[in-house]
Amino acid sequence: MRLSLTYCPALPILLLALPLWLGGCAVRLDLPRQLSEPVPVFLLDHGRHSSLVLPAESGGLVRYSYGDWQYYALGRTDLASGFSALFGDTQAALGRRELPGARTAANVRSQVRIGIEQLIELRAEASDVLRLREKLDDLYQAALPVRIYNAQMDLDFVPHPEPYTLSHNSNQMVAKWLEALGCRVRGLPILSNWRVAGD
């Protein structure tokens, strides 16, 4: 007799255990080597999700984040919105905020208003950072007329064209951004659990 997953009595337990199991699976980062023009980049682990801070063109820094529009951008964190964000194919959001001042970890920590469980400072090629920042800023500018501000996250949000799903969440988007900067990402970044190879 074939058992449908829909009626599996163990399903709630499996769903509850999944984050604990995945939380133990660290994602390894191999950092780029032999950089000709290195610039600082900051990977922020906020517990369940991640964001990335890049050098701004005219000094200072810019923080970028990706998430579900309803849950992350609008702050609708009820059970229905959370379930939809986890198991649906939903509208995504791109978050952005400029951080003036020095390009240092201390400055990042002093200006990011949500919790940072881990801050990883790495170096990337300036030209790669420029290309990624321009790509993200082009997406942001294209959707600027519908920008909203979420005070809890302290980010301005616009719709992102790629849908948000469990298999395409904030950590996986940050992994794609890191790969664009020359990092090699080893592992499945469902949850935010980053480790630099060799540490």
C-alpha cells in the first residue's frame, strides 16, 4: 500500500525537524585568491537569513537583501504568510540601504539595526563588486516607483523579478551574489550557516 505524503502522520515532525537538521549543515565558502584590486565585502548572518554589504561607488557601503515580499518586505509574519513563503512560489523583494562611513566591520555593526549572529569579512575583486552592485542597483532603480520602507528591517524594498521559494530563498540568493564575486559555495544554503573554508 502506497502512503501519500499528504496523510503521513510524521509530516509535522519532519517539517519541525528539518530546520534543525539543515542548521547543522554548514555552507563552505572558498574565497577568491590573487586579487589585483581587493575591496572589502561583508556577509551578514541574521540567524535564518543573510544579507550582503558591498562598497558604494562614492564611499561608504550598501547593504542588499532578498526575501519574500509579504513576509519580509511588508512584515506580514502570520502563519499563513510564513507557510506561503516557505512552500509557495511568491513575489520576492530586493532590500537596499546605504551605510555611510568607513568600510569596516565596526561601521557595519553600528548601522545595521537587526541582529547579526555572524559577520564574515572577505575580499573580492573591485571589478566583480562593481558589476554585481550595478546589476542590483539596476533592478532596484527599475522598480523604484513601488518602493516601500520597512522600519523593522531598516531597508527600502522593491519587487524582485525572480520568485521566492524555499529552494530560492535569501541565503541561496546571497550564495549567487557571492559566486558572482568569485567565491565558491559548497553546500546547500537553505539556512544561514556560513563557514569560510580553512576556518
